[in-house]
Amino acid sequence: GRYLLIASSRPGTQPANLQGIWNADLRPPWSSNWTSNINVQMNYWHAQTTNLSECHRPLFDMIADLSKNGAVTAKVNYGVKGWVSHHNIDLWRQSAPVGMGAPFADPTWANFSMSGPWLCQHLWEHYRFTGDRQYLRETAYPVMKGSAEFCLSWLVENDKGQLTTCPSFSTENSFFAPNGKPAYISAGCTMDLALIRELFGNVASAAMDLDVDRAFAATLDATMKRLPPYQVGKYGQLQEWSEDFEENQPGQRHMSHLYPVYPGWEITSRNRPELWAAARKSLERRLANGGAYTGWSRAWAIGLWARLLDGDMAWDSLKMLIEHSTGANLFDSENGTVFQIDGNFGTTASIAEMLLQSHDDEIALLPALPMAWQEGSVQGLCARGGLEVSVAWTEGRPVSAEVLALRAGRHVFRAPKGSKLSHVSNRAGASQQIARGPDPQVFSLGLEQGQLYKFKFVQA
């Protein structure tokens, strides 16, 4: 996955499209465009975590171009401020709804208007990993702010006095309306609210870091408090829609309502345990009904299991992906016939999530290691806050780790279950002072820029 991204997304090139750069057809599947209701985003899930930050930049260039066309679309199509994009982007940065005249142009994908906030996640993530304030000021923040302006204009008040989205589409999924017929359009789908809540929080944080637009950030903070909360449905699942509709496609390949688990980070085991448990129930129901039947969808399932801290289930999905959605040349297979590279990239990202996570204000080592991986090592994974991490394990437990601090700062680390830190030394071999709390797995450490730290672990 890393080699494929290096080959298909370098500074100055176009970003990796649905086929990366590997297309043998005059008319390729989906025109080798950038489908932005998950696929192009998934192509870059591993850019930061697997140490390919520079390969992320072609996507940033495309988003910046798209925001210009998207400002026209927002004004002409919707009469609002900011910029908007929909589900399909082409070489000319198409930003308007697509599918007019096509007999299969269902609104659940043709009218999906939330790809802008999703793309903006990548701009913010680059900053979280690198701390590049100049990039934030000059490149990311203006685009993120424009997307937030559109979302502010897009929200409407519901009968409870909350601010929600309408029309709203949970990407490519449908439900049974009260009259028993399949329907696509509702109000306040979970994914819409997750994307907007995340975007508003990121823009407000960026404004604080840059010391700009304080009034605008305050407006975003106030608006977030009026967004409807997530809900748990009758099956104990995280609801996909604002109403607990019966699913028309219980095995739908898209799992959009689980965005705040992964690739988002709002729902974790520690900050929202009840919603975290409901998300697991949703994933179990999807898979029990035949979901994740495409390569990219199965790759998403691996990442979700990793964030749900279940390495064995992640490994089970990884095995299924190799068996059912991977060609002899290791290219990802969409429905067993068509090549799409998103499954390759999503799988790479998800494996990284099994070995290292840093989204929950701590750096978790081997958070979802499956029993099948009794021995191994990984080098050079990246954590938010500017760290490069290597770790080696045997008998399912870490024995050592190395952390290279690309930026100075204090960080919280979490050892895998059943292990605890015994010793930390710097490159010169000097012991480092460790702050410990009541949880034996957790410790914090102040790191100096450019310094390499070596961790030793023992069984707890």
C-alpha cells in the first residue's frame, strides 16, 4: 500500500484516483475519477500514519482547486456562502451534483453534499501529525473555514429547536419509510452530523492555534451545541438516521454512520463507551447481513474493528479481504472483477491502526494485535504530535519500542493490555523520568525534539 501511494501520488502530480495510475481501459471504471463519498478519502487514510506525509499533498492541491469551483456551486446551486462538493470529482474539479439524465442517478449518491467536510479532515490531520503552522495558516485553514461557512448556511432548525441537515443522505443506503416503501432522503443522517461536528471543532481549534477569527470560532462552538445527539436504536445499534427506520439494505457496503469511530475519532471506548458499544452492534449487524462484500468496504471493517480494539475480528476481516477481494497481483478487487485501489490503501491504513493509534489524546501501542500475530515488528509508523514509532513484540506482548520525537512535547502512552513499561532511556542511554497514573498501562513522558527514546516492557 505504501509503494502504491508513492508511485501514484507524489508532489506535483494528480492525487491517486480510483485506479491509482494503473488503468488499461479507454473507458475505465467510473472514469478513473475521484469518488468522494469515501473512495478518494480512503486512498489517503494511511498517508500520515505510514509516514508518507509528502504523498498527501496532491490531495491538498485538489481540495484547494475544488474549493474554488465549489464556491460557485454553493452560490449558484444553493444561494449560500462557503464551498460545497458532492460525490464525484474529475480532472476539472467538478463540484456540482452529478448523474443528471442517468437512469441510475439515485439521490443518495448524486445529491450527497458532505464530501467537503470529509475532505477537510485530511487537511486537519496533516496538521495534527506535523504541527506545520505555516501550512495551517496558508493552505488548510482558508479551505476548512469555507467548508464550515457552507455547513453553517446548510443547517436548518427542526421541530425540537436543534440544527440539522435536510435533505440528508446516508451515502448509498436506503430505509423503509413509514408507508413501507424504500426511501433515501431524510433529515439529520448520523454521518452528516458527525462530519459537521468534526469540521466545526477542527476549524475552531485551528482558529485558536492561529489566533484568528475568534467570533467565527465562537459561532461554530455555539452551533455544535445545537446539533442533535447520536442515538441508539431498538437493536442496540448506533442509529444511521435521525429516526430509527428499518433498514432496506441491512448488508449495505457503506457504513457511514460509523464515521465517528473510524476514520473519525469522536466515539472511543473511553469518552463515549455507550456509543462505542452501539457502534460495535451496528458493525456486527452489517457483517451478519453480508456487508463488506467489496474490497474497500472490507478494508473499512478492518479499521473499525481496530478502533473497537478487537484485533481478532480485524484479522478475520483481513483474511476475508485477501481471500475474496484480492487479485493474484495483490490489487484490490471490486466485486471480484473490477480493480479499485481504495481497498489496497484502506487495508494498509487499517493494519497501521491495529499496531498504533494516536487519535484519543494518547499513543496506544499494539492496541488491536490479533492472537495470530504472536511475533513481529514494525518500524516508522507515525503518531499525532510529531512522533515516529517502532515496536517489536513476542508471544503477543511488546518487548521494546523506539520513539523519535520530531517535535518537542509531552505525550501520554498506553502499553498493550497485560504489559507495562519498565524503563525508558534516550539515545545516550540516560534514563528518563516517567509519570505514571493509577492505570499501570498508561504513562506520560516529556520528549525533546530530535531525540530518540527506547522503551522496555515487562508483563504486568
